[in-house]
Amino acid sequence: MASPVHAISIVDAITQDLREQLYGGQLEGNESLTEVSVSARYDVARPTAKAAIEKLVAEGLLVRGAHKTARVPVIGPDDVRDIYLTRHRLESVAVRWLAEHRVVPDEARRANADLKLRVGDAALSIVEPDMRLHTSLIDAVSSPRLSKMYRSLVGEVRLCMSQVQGKALLSAESIAGEHERILELIEDGDGAGAVALLESHLARARERLVGALGGEAGPEAQLAYTVG
């Protein structure tokens, strides 16, 4: 059986390529992306380059002031804490609701299985299934507004996660183990336990990244993994 092929526009293709470069660290903080440079890099017209840049600005992956060139944002310790605390507030709502209804999304199980298969691979390879698992918990609540709020953070969350993995701050095997335990607690209806584990799961990553970026890491950076 033939696999489906999905055509994408030139703008979307350029946006995706630049997005992957941002996640992979090939584009560094404060680096400028002008319409001229992007159009030259991809041999496209300037309006096409502008549209791709605008998409990335809308996702929070590029920043631009009025009448200024778009640039790669510099994520500092305060940004990391704000991003992670915001996502925790949203994800904890979803996890508590899922536990109350004992609903474990199939996509969350698939994402964690994919993550386990990538243990031992390049560190950045686990970012996609990791993000997919957390997003699936949000989407399983079936609240368009909650999903919209969470997706407004996704670009910045992935930038943080890419840095966590790029700096080898966490064990992929242990991340998968904690994911599995969170899903077990949801299935058991233990909302308080699932939220508490989610909090430590995110706080460990948050504070280790804060420390790696030159900030003073909080005690959560030393939290032991909870698996099984």
C-alpha cells in the first residue's frame, strides 16, 4: 500500500527548515534573520522569505521589535523558569482531569514507546516524542482553548527541551521511566500523585537548564528520578 504524500508550500518548507535549525542550535541567540538573507539562502523571493520569518515570529521562535530585523531570542534563566512554570500550570490541569476520568491517551503511550526506542541515539532525537507525549495529555482534555494556550508555548518549550538534551542534562531512559509512571498514576486515578510527579519531572529539567545557562539552580536540580 502506498504511503500518503502531503504537499506543503514553499513558505512552510522554509519555515520547517529554519525551525529545525533553531531547535538544533545551528542558529544562535541574537543571530539576525533578514528577508534578504533568507531569500538568498533558499533562492526565493523576498515576500516568501518574509512570510516564513513572520511564521517563526508568531511561534515565538524569532523576536522582532517595531521596524527591526528578526533575530533568534536569547533564552536566559528567568525565561526558562517562566516557560516551565507556565507549562506546568497548564499540564497539571490536564493531568488532574485525565486522572479523574482515568483516561490515558493512546498517543501518549505511543510517544513514550517511541522515546524508549531512541534511548542511546543522538540526544536531540528524543525531543520530538517527548514533546508529543506532553502535548497529547493537553489535547486529550478536548478543550480547544487549553490546547491553543499550550501551543502558544510549544516553540519556546521545544527550544528549552533542545537545550536540555543538547547539553546532556537528563537521562533519556529515566525520562521515559517517569513518563510511564505518570501514565500509570493517571490510569489509577491518582491525580495528586500524577501532578506531584509531573511537577518534579519538569522542575528537575528547569533548574538544571537554569544552572547550565549561568543562573543559580534551585534544589530541584538534584531531585532523584521516580520510576516504577
